[in-house]
Amino acid sequence: MAIDANDELTRFIRPKQKRYITNDGEVRTAAFSTGRDGKVSVFVTSNMILNDIWSHGDLHFPHEIIGRAYLQAQVVFDEGLNIDFNNIPPKHADIIGFPDDKALNLAKRQALVKKATFDKR
């Protein structure tokens, strides 16, 4: 599946990551930290109602979910990053292409967070 610029990407937030969200519901940069593989795991949640997004996360995200940070794929593309839709588990993708340089990596993640919105569960 090719990811369209208008697709919505969801980053599920688990209880141990509650520090990723400020008290007033703003998403912190840490919410989009890259894993050891240099990727950020997301789910493509375009055209899904919120209850279906939570249900999908409960089925396919391996942790309890306390919320989600979400943004449009266009934000990812605008930062020169890519999205690898692998569908394992269903609707899963990775944001890829983060630079190795720490300062540039941080700048890219900050740009994503600036456009991200938080939904508390």
C-alpha cells in the first residue's frame, strides 16, 4: 500500500510513556523517538473513527494504550522522511530516513511533534 500525503498516522502512547505528553495535552519530542533500528513505529489510521482506532490498537499494539499522538503523512514527507508500510501487524508502518546526526535527527522529530495532536483515551 502506498501512503498518501493525506493519510493519518497514529503513534500509540502507553502508560510508561505518559511523560511524552505535557499536562496540557501537548506532544513532546520523546513521543517520536526512534528505536534502535532508527525507525518510529506508527499505525495508518486514515478513515477510522476513534473507537475503531482504540480497538485496533488493543488488538495489535502489545501494550496498554493511554492515548495517541497523530499527524498527517504530509508532515513526514515535508521533513524528507519516508513511510515504510509493512502491514505487520495490520495497518503498521515505520517512519524511516532519520539522519544519524543527533541534532538533525532531533530537528526532524521536533518538526513532527509540532504538527502532532494528542487524543487521551
